[in-house]
Amino acid sequence: MSEILKDRKILVGVCGGIAIYKACEVVRFLTKLGACVKVVMTNSSQKFISPIVFSTLSGQKTYTDEDFFKVENGKIPHIELARFSEVILVLPATASFISKLASGQANELLLATLLATKAPVYLFPSMNVNMWENLIFQENLKKLRNFGYLIYEPFEGELACGEVGKGRLPEPSEIVEVVKAHFREKSLKGKKILITGGPTREPLDKVRFLTNASSGKTAYFLAKEAYYRGAEVHLVWSFSKTLAEFPKLNYFSDIPYPKVYEVSTTKEMLDVCLEIFPECDIAIFSAAPCDFRPKIFYPGKLKKTEKLIIEFEITEDIAKTLSQIKKPYQITVGFALDEPSKLEEYALFKKEEKNFDFIVANPLSTMGKDVSDFTIYTSTKEKKKLTNFSKEHLAFHIFELISKEVFKRSNLC
């Protein structure tokens, strides 16, 4: 895990809605990730949850309208909270609160704080679908967007009232991911990135195939990290259960939502990469394509016999093929997997053979695991050892190196 949220000052404004229980999880997650979180509750929110709950979860004082006119040592609460905040989240943001904010009201502590702050404000609306679609409410949203408020639209699904439609507050984990993305430096804005991920499948017959133990987690975290840094992400994805939705940063930014291309075989993965790679600035080959495939595909289902001899052939080498059309400005990253005793020699050979700028060496035990040891060999022949690293943390470090390389090359132009 990266320390992107460590010591960050985050204000969470909580309104009175049934989705308030998710706000508790958001505060808990942010605090666990090292952020300093303060909570301001509206009067209606206290009908659902006591302020002591948020104080317990955050380890900080929870503010209510009772604090609005309490001036201590010359410090005015809404001004101090406005100055404290690096970013403000309002969740659940009710229709009533949003309408008050759109009209510039400041008769509550949270409203006054939002009017006084210079920090970015993210609103996470949650309400009945008919309230969401109401034209007056939509006009208020439009007004707030024009004022610079960052509005994360609600999900569609079954609502607390029993109706089905748009109005659900996003899950706490997704809200936390939005905050992580906010604090990422947009060092790759305008860059197009190709990432391959997951294990390919080479069919033997209609029901059987050859594959490997790759989970695809590394590629997912790489894609997410690139997206958070502002890149246009193209993820060529072979079968894996790991892939999850990315937060919708395009609700309030011009960062394009990642494009995912689902493939099955190594040949399919290569074909898609050949289309995307020529226009990319950066390519990361983190997939685990099968090196072999059955030479003969059986159109039905092979029956059980005493003996079965299967002849294999070598599959296409995706990275090596693309290295032959690599342009001088393109940055490429590869991965090497082998036994620990052979790993360094194999990684350096592969880096040279496929013209990688960086290569990540990881032992066989990495397959399917969340945490492992890694060694990154850089474009300047440095060797960076990462011990007991999560794949999310690895992705962060890979893109730190890539961002530095991009900056270095831009200064040489």
C-alpha cells in the first residue's frame, strides 16, 4: 500500500440520509490509511447516527451546529475547518443540502464551511430516483458544477424506499479510491498507455484449455495507477476474476475512463496490441500469456482414453514482436518470472532481448499472491529491490519510475 493518504487533511461532511452508514466506513477507511479526518454533521444526520460514532472512528472531534457559534481563542469554527481541509467530501449529499448549497445559504456549520473554503469539494449525492431526476434538482447540480464543485453521480440499483433507479451512494471503497486519485500527481496527463494483463487460454477442445496461475492483479493495479495519474489507459485483458470497476473520474475531469479489451488466446492479445501499440507512449507487458498451445484443436470433446499424446507449438511472443516496431520515444516495461537462483540472469537477458526500458523480476512464488519480493532493473541499469511489497504498492513504484523517465525525456527534447 502506498502512503498517498498519510497525514492528508480531509473533511467529511455528513447529511441526513439512510446511506449515512457508508459514511462511517469511509471515515474508518481513510483514517486507517493514515489520513487526518474531521467530520461535520448536519442536524438531520444526527437523527440517524450520534456524533460519538464518527469521533470514535476518526479519533477526532466531530463538529455539529452546536459548535457554529463557539469561538475559542479567537478561532471561528467554520473558518478553521475551511482552512484545515485539503479536500472536502460531502456524503451522503441529500437533495435538500445540495439545493441549499446551490442557493448560497450559510446558516449551518457545514454550509458556511463550504462557502469559506478554497479546498476542492466532492459531492456524493444519494436520494430517491425521482428526486434525482427532478428538473429543479438537476438545475441545482448544473449550477454547482459550473461553480467548480466535483459531483460524483450515484449508482443505479434498488433504493432504500424499494424503488429501482439512480440514487444509490457508491460503495465506501470506491469513494476512498476517488480520494486516492485526487492526491495523485497527474504526471501522465495526455499520455496513452497500453497494459496487458491476466493469463491467456489456449484451447485443446470445446471444454478444455491450457492456462496458468496468474491472477491478473498486477495489471489491474497498474491500470488503476496510470488512470489516477491522468493517462489514457488501454488494458488488454485475458481471463481473470480480478478485474473490478474503476472509479468514474470522468464525472468531473477530462481523464478518459480506461478502455478494456477482453481477449482469450495469446494470438488475440497480440492482434489487439498491434492495433494499439503504435500510438502509445508507454506499454507495460504484465500479462502471463501461455508460451505453448496444442497444435491441434479438437472441435468436440476429447473422450477419456488410456493414452493421450498432445503435441504443442510455441505461441506468439507479444513483447518481442512489438519491440521490432518500437519508436525511440516509447517507454516499455516487461516482467520476468523464474526460480530465484536464475531470476536476475533471465531478467537481464529478457530486458535486452525485448528492448525494455524497465523490467520487473519476480520469483515463481509471486503467481496468484498478493504480496511478494520484486527487483526492478531500470533504464540506467540501476537495481531497485522491493521486499514484501503488495502488487498495489509495486504499481505505485513502477509509475514513479516511469513518471521520472517521462519528465527526463521531455526535458531532453
